[in-house]
Amino acid sequence: MLCGFFWWWWFGFLLFWLLIKINHKIWCSVFVFQTNLKLVTWAGILCCGSDCIKANAKSCGECIQAGPNCGWCKKIDFLQEGEPTSARCDDLAALKSKGCPIEDIENPRGDKQVLEDREVTNRKIGAAEKLKPEAITQIQPQKLVLKLRVGEPQTFSLKFKRAEDYPIDLYYLMDLSYSMKDDLENVKSLGTALMLEMEKITSDFRIGFGSFVEKTVMPYISTTPAKLRNPCTGDQNCTSPFSYKNVLSLTSEGNKFNELVGKQHISGNLDSPEGGFDAIMQVAVCGEQIGWRNVTRLLVFSTDAGFHFAGDGKLGGIVLPNDGKCHLENNVYTMSHYYDYPSIAHLVQKLSENNIQTIFAVTEEFQAVYKELKNLIPKSAVGTLSSNSSNVIQLIIDAYNSLSSEVILENSKLPKGVTISYKSFCKNGVNDTQEDGRKCSNISIGDEVKFEINVTANECPKKGQNETIKIKPLGFTEEVEINLQFICECQCQSEGEPNSQACHEGNGTFECGACRCNEGRIGRLCECSTDEVNSEDMDAYCRRENSTEICSNNGECICGQCVCKKRENTNEVYSGKYCECDNFNCDRSNGLICGGNGICKCRVCECFPNFTGSACDCSLDTFPCMASNGQICNGRGTCECGTCNCTDPKFQGATCEMCQTCVGVCAEHKDCVQCRAFDKGEKKETCSQECMHFNMTRVESRDKLPQPGQPDPLSHCKEKDVDDCWFYFTYSVNSNGEASVHVVETPECPSGPDIIPIVAGVVAGIVLIGLALLLIWKLLMIIHDRREFAKFEKEKMNAKWDTQENPIYKSPINNFKNPNYGRKAGL
């Protein structure tokens, strides 16, 4: 119970603290509104400033770039005297409260438009209909336009579905250094065997083959003529070393793969790391020679050694970085001696650009190295290759299933100031955001997943030109093209009038209700040139009569007009011809300007209806003074500022209902009511003389007495008469001063006690108490006897004598022995 009380107390304390925090946050971050007689007035943000005003926007375009909630009022006569042009830019609610009609507020919003939205393809393997790869759709939509306003995100949904029977191109890139001799024998029959296995996945499969060894310069290979012809030792017949060779472009003929691979021979080099990165780069960028289609592209990289990367070429005197271009002549890489190895980042870029997914089939010894490489190359996998490559087919199948079960979205380079975020909706209700929001795992063929993508512009491009970005799943050729159009100007700016007469004889463009001055002109109406700004003659127009202060020290004199300065709190504003007014130096009540019940204008409170006073703290509403009987202050005072001012000093309370020194109404009239209603009491003899000042009405029961809510003040009374009986009555006085009494005709007298039940109860109580005492005595005796018996049993068990012999028995026989018995004679 105590624990439960503690938890309830703790819960109540937390709730109270939370309400205080929420209340503070609301006062610090929202507008205070007062609604009365359909009047909605903005009182301002108490603790926080407006980013719109802080932006100090000189035009509508600058205003809408300050924030998504900023609007520009183009109403011509919107500004007060002394207010700068930037005051046209403010929060939408603030503009409305300042009197700007909704139709005059420029507030363009962002939008999205889908241009191409083909449904994802539903196609089963073995279907009669044969689709071209470009006719298969796995991502939706394909093209859209986003209109972006600064700070306002635009959201769209992207759907991805793995199509069944999707075409696959697989290129097998093999290390042909001498250590891979036994592997080559198993790969020679790979074509037809892999074709049979891949038919279970797709009906459109092509395979190609390439090989690599090392750069053809020292110290990677021996450059002696003999070693260039045959780099192997002994009787081994090896082919000349080479960097990379495209043996077979992608083909659907498995037998041709077996035939050409069967003609390949092992080569050799000097160092352990191989030049595989050169080969991967050429396979990625030489799309025409390799024969890549816009389908799933797999690159199987098979080796039993490590790899050289950027910088290692210096050992051979090669310092030019890899250019990432195709250099195949007659299917042989010819620039290995000229360009360095590519870097890992360079490979990642080219593999991603060309949508190639890499499978590293490497021996157990180099698993750790290539797993680290896999972490750097998206959409890649690592498989353990047996010592003779006998498991290569199963390795490829497993790696393909692993790669195709995960979709990862990537986007092209974003324009400056544009950000993008992802939220994924994967299988089994798995949702993620941030970086994990880009991907979904454990996707099977035919599964559909969705992504929610937010694109936000944080600034406008300098030239305001459109930009294009692309989003695509890694390893797939399909992509979403997004055209970004930035909202950096208002519609009313295109309707501007250049060299308008409204801008002081054509010195500016009149647009969106204000003048945009030509170069060299300033002022709200462009009425001054920059050369006249500091003229002393102009300052005279900014001083009040009999004052030496320019703009009341609250602004600057520009072109003979005061432009009031801004305060740190953007809701506090100086105004007036000489900046002599403000909206924050009015009287306060309860810590609020004008008590929260009015608007501060030029240091004077303009109160809302039903409020008055210098701080609008005096309410004219009489409801708080209304007593329960419907009278104002119970007829004993006047209602002033929502509070009763009692005219009779004896009375007090919120509605003058209490009188500490007064005899109660009931006690004052009980004797008279008693004598008139029941003909008894202290005033029985003088009743006709002293008690005829009220009208009396008898009622049958208390329910028939008048109830509260009638116009006349009413008192309900309950008093005792001389016979100790209760009688009930009401006393009221109408507006004419006539007293009226309603009395219940039958008093409530208490009945005498019933003797028999009392005596019976006492006797029964005594008997029950006696029985209880006897039972207690008997119980105590039983407990005592049992203890004595137990004690006896214990002593009996502890007895030490033999139970067959009398303990007091003593034998009558005494034994004596002659001391001389047995001695020899004569001793």
C-alpha cells in the first residue's frame, strides 16, 4: 500500500513538472491570441524572434528565402509611417494580424510533379513473353520534377521490386599466374556447367572470360628475352606475361567459353601481389569491348594472391595516375607500363558508374584481405575458393543470391545547399532512417519494398538555374531522374513595372507593393541618391519641433525620412514619423503588455472590448460578480473591474456573501417562525406584536421548499424548537423589500430509545464474553497439561538405572580374605 502511494505521488510530481515545461514552451514559441466578439489579435511571440524579420529582406524574393513560413505583404499602404520596407516580410500569422489581406500575401509553396511513372514489371521465369532488358521496370517512378522553396522539404515515394527472370551478364576474370595452374583446368569446363545452373535463375544469361597477370616491367616480371618468352622454370610451357587480356566477350554460348578458355596457358611473374586492379578497371570502362548490356552485371574476380594498388607503380618507374579510360587494343591492355595501378576509391567510382557487382573468389589465405576490400566496395561479395577452383560454380550462385537480396540506394552529387534523406519500408515491417534508410536486406525475387525520400533546399543557387540529380539502386542500371526547380522569386516580381513613376520619377522598379531602387538610389520610394544621404539639410526633416534628437534617437534619417531601427526582439517595433512610438512601453499587468487584453500602440494601450484601464486590466464583465442567487454582489455592492466592492462594510467575500459580525438569518427569525407555525417558543406570548413582518406559507415536506436559482435572495434554515425537534424553513426578501417564509408544517422529532433490544444486546454480550473466557481458560489448561506430560516423558527417557534391579536393594553377603592364606610355613 505504501509502495503504491509512493508511485502515485511520483507520477503526479512528474506530470506536474511536465505541465510546467509544456506551458513554458508554449509561451516561448507560439502566438498569444485573444478572441472576443470574433476579434482575433496577434500579441506576439514572447521569447522567440522571427527569422523573417531578422532576414531584413528588401524584396519579396529575399523574404521567401528567409524561411518556409515567411510571407511578403504586397499591399501598397501596408507599412506604417517610419517602418522600413523589410517590415513587409514576416510570419504569415503576423501579417494577417497587422491587417494584410490573405490575397495580398505572397507565399509560394513547393510542389512535385511525376513525369514518368511506369509500373514495376510482374514477370515469371519461363513466361512465353520475351521482354527486352530495357522493357523491364524494377523501380518506380522514373522521372519527376520537384519545385523547392528554401527550408521546405519535398517528399516522394520510390518503389523497388526485384523482377523475376531478369537478364544477367557474368564476366569471369581469372589470375593466370603460375600458382593458378590447377584452377585453370577446372575453369575450362565452367561455361556449360554454369549455364545449366544459371538457367534456374534466368533464361537470359551471358558469360565472358578475361585473364590477367602483372605489369610487363621490372620488378614485377623478368624482362630478359628468355623469361619474356617463357616466364616459367623447368620444362613448363607458359605463355608470355601480360597485364590484362579480354579472351571472350560476353556470349550466350557456353561451349564457346569452354573452347576459348581451354586454349589458355598459365603465365608467371616475380612478386606475389598481382595486377588485378588494372584488369578490373578495364573490364569496368571498356563496355563495348566486353559487351555489357543494361542488365545485372556480375564480375567474378578469381585469384590466390593479393593486389597492387595506386602508388605501387613507382617501383617500376610508373608515376602517372590511372586515367580510368579504356585502353584495349586487340583485346589486350596496352598501357600497363604507362599508367599506375588504380586506387580503391577510383575502382569504387567506376564500378558504381557502370553498375557492376563484384564477386571476389579467393583462397582461404587471402580471405581477410578481400573482406576488408569488400567493405570499401559497395555491392560486392567474397567467397572462399578451393585450392583448385572446384567449387567456383556454387560460390558464384551463393554470392549472386547474397548480392541480389540487398538493395542500396545511392544518389548523384547534390547541388550546393541541397540535402536528401531516406526512410526505408522493408519486409516484415522493418523501417530505418538516416544511412540505414537507404537500404533493405533479405529481399527475395518478386518482393516489393518502398523508400520515402525527402529533398530540401537550404539556399537558392546563385543563378537560380535548374539542377538534375539521379537516384538508383547500386548494381542496377535503372534510375530515377529528378529535376530540381528552385523557387527564388515571387510571382509578383515578374509583374513589376521598371522605371515606375511610383518610385520617384522612375528611379526604381515597382514590384510586390514596394520600390526596388535602381543603383545609386535609396529611400522607400527611391527619392534620394546616395550622395544626399549625409546632408545636414535632410536631418532637419527628421527632428520633432523643439527637439534636437534625430528620429527620437530610435532610428536613422535617410532622405529626410526616419527609418526606425530594429530591436533584438523582433516583436518590439518603433514606429511613427519621428520613431517616437513603440509597441512595448505600455503599462503592464501580470507581466504582460496591456495585461494581454489589448494592443500597445504608440505607448498607449488600446483595450479589447469589455476591458478598460491604462493596462487593460479592468474587466467590464459582471459575470465574476454574479452570486448564486443571480444577483450582482448579492445586492450589497457594486461590480468594479470584475470584483465586488461591498457597500456595507459588514459584508465581505467574492460576492459580498459573508458577514462575520451578523447574526444569522436563520437564528434571527427562528423564534418568530416557531411561534407562528407551531404556536410555541419564547415569543409565543408576543407573537402577534413582534412576528408579523413576513408572509408565511406552510408546505408538506422539505422538497416543497423554494430552491436556489430564483431572483430573490434565499436562505435555507434548520433549527431546533423547545421540544428538541427540528423544523425547516426558508427566508427570502423580494425586490420590494417584502419578506417571505416557507416552513415545513411537521417538525422532525427524534424517537425514544427501544429498551428491549438494548437489554437483550447487553445480556447476550455478557454471555458471549463469559463463554469466550471459559474457552480461553480451557485452552490454557490443555496447553499446560501437555507441557507437563512432555516434561515427564523427557525425564523418563533420561533415567540411568537398570529397570530389572531395585535401586535400594543391598546384598547381605560380605566377603573376607585371610591375608596369611597361601604363605609357606616358617616364613
